[in-house]
Amino acid sequence: MDAALAITFGFLFGFLGSLPVAGPIAALVLARALEGRLRAGLALAAGAALAEAGYAALTFWGVSSLIARYPAAVPASRGVAAAILLVLGVLLLRSRPLIPGASAPIDRARGSLLLGFTITALNPTLLVTWTAATGTLAASGWLRLTPTLVAPFAVAVAMGIVAWFVLLIALVGRHQRRLEPRTLRRMLQVTGLALLALAAWLAVGAVRFLLR
């Protein structure tokens, strides 16, 4: 019974937590889908899901105090993530959408998987997010946070995240060919600008953290 509840809550937390489209992974997955690179988008989502499931497992296991023990990890990871998003934002601004009827470029799933994992892993503030989520779950009394439930909870979180992005990619892929190349180009540019804004926000946050 507890395992079933852990799987249910993990899936729901992962799925619903991925709904906001303002994050870097959502922006990148959306961009890949608009470019017709559906496999790359799915691999990105899978990599991000693996990393975020790891954070969920850590908080479920009760080691969310890592941020307090290693405060320097926060600005360092934000700086690296900002640099990665800066490069990706520039690439998206210069990218060209897939011409309707043309075959999508062949992507190496391993590279996209690693990119999604790296961007998410470099966001230790997810420990705070998942601490709040698991803390709320524990306070509700609906589920006991025991070590034996870490694995099913984390796996379900990953499944929930991937499920949302599969749905997003399917929706975009279904309507992508109906959009004019100029519209797709503008959408990619907006996505690139969003990534640049996220990069700036992370960089400012890292500097402010260091100046405390």
C-alpha cells in the first residue's frame, strides 16, 4: 500500500511540477520540438527527469541539508548553468526551423540526454523545491517517508516528468507542420531570448550570493 502511494504521489509531483513552461528544460524541449527534433526533445526530458528524480530521492531520504553544508555549491552551479544557457540561447537565436516536408536532422540521444541531465543537476535549488514537496507529503500523514520507498518514489517522479514532456512534444509535433517557417523562426527566437533571460537571472543570483 505504501509503495503504491509513493508511486502515485511521485508521479503526480513529477507531472504537475513540470507543467510550468518557464524553465530552461521546458524551453529547450519546446525548441527541439519546433525544430522537428522530437527524439532530441525526448532525450532532453529524460535526462532532466533522471537528475530531478535524484534530487527527489535525496530529499525523500532526508539529506536536504547539503545546501547548508556546502553553500559555495549554489553560486558555482548557477554560474555554470548560466554559461550553458547563454550558449544555448545564442544558438537558438541563430537556428533555423525545419522546413515542412523535410526530414529532421539525426540527433545523438546521448548528447541530449547528458545536456538535460547537466542543466537540471546544476540547479541545487531543486533540493529546496523537493524538500517542500516531501515535507508537505510527510506532514499530511498520507505517506511515511521510509528508506524503502525512496526508489519507487524517485522512479515515479521521473516517469511523471517524462510523461508531461511526451505530451508536450506530441502536441507540438502534431501542429508544427501547420505553422509557417517565419512563425516557427520567431517562436525559436522567443525561446532563445527566454534562455538568455534565465542565464542572466542565474548569473545575477550567483553574484549576489557571493557578495553577501
